[in-house]
Amino acid sequence: MDEEIGEEADKHGMTYSQYVRQALRESMGTPFECDDAVLCVDENGQNQRNGKGAV
């Protein structure tokens, strides 16, 4: 995969990093399943979903 990314970057006249950043910007999804992602937990690792926003 690494070599393929480098080859595609060369085809488009970009550096490896530029190509990866552009691909991420244009990406509409993720290959990972994130059905119930938890973005933060308290110091005890507890998921505190209380439905309130920032105060």
C-alpha cells in the first residue's frame, strides 16, 4: 500500500504527504465501523452520556 500511495502521489505531481492529506480531505467515510463511538470519558474511564452540551 505504501508504494501505491507513493506512485499515485508521483502521478499527480505531489509529495507523499501532500497526497495523503488531500486524500483524507476528500474522503467521505471511514473503513472502520464506528456505530457507537465514545469521544470522551471521565477520569475513571466511565462514559458519561447525560445529553447536555457545553455549559
